Amino acid sequence: MIPSMPVTVVAAKPSEPAIPGNHRYIDIGVNLTDPVFRGYYHGKRKHDDDMEAMLERCRAAGVGSMIITGGSLHESKEALELASQLGFYATVGCHPTRSSQFDQFRGGPAAYLEELDKLIAANLAGKGRVVAVGECGLDYDRTHFAPAEVQRRHFRSQLALAKKHHLPLFLHSRSAHKDLVQILREEGYDKDGGKEVGGKGGVVHSFTGTPEEATELMDMGFHISVNGCSMKTEDNLTAVKSIRPEWIMVETDAPWCSMTSTHASKRHLAALPPSLSSLYFPQTTKPESFVYGRAVKGRNEPAAVGGVAWVVHRLNEGVPFEKVTEKAWKNAVELFGLTELQ
């Protein structure tokens, strides 16, 4: 009789917790015109153009569409062209830190505004259309680029464009909440997103304000969008948690505003299931060691928008992940009129 072989029992690995649902995203703020997506950093080429590989990662992560940010007249033209090529959407406007361009433009501020107006009017329908006026607003952290008075003046002029074309606003606010709200109120955006004066609300993107500031904006009829920069500190997380579901949106502001290990969001991302983590935060290599098909270290990508939504989910205990992602999707579709995505 042959003695039986000893049997080693190996404990089964616990299965990954199921995260049911269809997780789809609209990255409402992404700077796809930035040269880093073509391999250029500070004017120097460090690797091959990997835009298509980056977009493949985004599609795998559930990013169904994006809104490409226009930060100046020139950049808005580029954003619209790229949006048309890729089947996305774009904003048209001038960032507060670049608002001196109005005064430096040949023909002066009126001519610059007229060019923005014509650009909007020519791209209101079809694939790649303009869906918001902006990025506009106020940035008092960087008045060395444009004085506060210059920013305020040209913010008002862009509000006129939004009213004229009945478009939402894509707003930027840094250390300027009081003045931003005052101007919005004075221009008729004090309630219902400015509906009475032709406005269509808008979104304060990359929000880093307080819960009280978030509440004031929501009560005026404005959405609030969050990204990695919105989740750096515990105070930031408290503010994000205060955003009511009907006003929440998500974005990456790629290639900026990455979520890093030093941020308060890190402890919430630690609970992200590995299958989703590998999609939202794929393995990276340094630009100097570039491998086509791999993400680039230090360059945020729209695929990470799922990580932003995950932190919002974790901050709202008891609310299923799918409910968070679907609400953010529907809010973006409704505000920006993305009816073809319904």
C-alpha cells in the first residue's frame, strides 16, 4: 500500500469587494491643449506624443467625455479644434491670470471680447462645440500676472458673453470669493444661476473654498466641481463633504492637480479596490524613461477622475459609489446641454 501524500491546505484569498454599477465619467475640466500630452515639457521634448495612448487609458477607466478648457483667445481656438477632432467639448474664455491680454490685444479690450464672441457664435452646435464661457473669474493669489482691478473688469465683460449666448460659466476662484460673488450678484447672477438676465448658471471648478462659500454658491444656483487640489487638506475634505448632490461635479484639471500621497485624500484612496485603482491610477514611468502605453509620472490624466469620485463617495458614508458617479454625470449633462450623452 502506497502511503498517502500529505495535503497542504492553502487558505483562499479573500475576494475583492464588489463595487456594483456602471461607473462613467465626464471630466468637466481638462487642459488637453497642454504640450505635455504631446511630450513637451517647458518647451523641451522629453518623449513621443502619447495623446492616443492616454485617451485609451481614459476610455478604459470609464471616461465617456471631456470638456477641454480654454484659458485665452488663442487657447480657446485650440481647445475647440481638439474637441472637434476627438468628439469632446470646449470652453471659450480668458483665465483671470491672463486677463491683461484684453488690454494688450491689437484694437484693445473691445476687439478681444469681439473675437471671443465670434468664436462662440461660430461653434454653438455639433461635435466639438463650446458649452461654457470661461475659464473666467478671479485669482488673487497671482495678481503679479494681472492686477485685481484688471481681472474684475474683464470678468464682467465675459459675463456679458454668457448672458448673450445663454451659456453656463466655467468659473475660477482663488482667494477672491467675496469679490467673485459680489460681481456675480451685481450682474444678475444672484439667484437661479442668473436665469432672469439670460444666464444659465455655471460651475466653480477646482473648488478650494470653505463649506460656507460652497453653500453661498449653491444657493445662487452654481455647481461646484472638485479635483485633487480640492482634497489636499482635512479642511478641504470638510468642504467637499458639504456639497449637495444636485450641485456636485468631478474633474481632474489634468495635467495639473494630481492626487498625491501627501494629501488628505490618500486615506480614502487606500480603500479603492485594486481593479479600479489600476484603471484610475495606472503604473507610471518618468518622462526620461518613457514607455509608450504607460502613464507619465507627475502628469495627471483624466483617468484619475474616478479617484476623485471615489473620495466624494467615501466622504458621503452610506451613499453607493454608483450613485455618486451617476449624479455627477447627470449634473454635467444637464448643465452643459450634453443631450447626446443621455
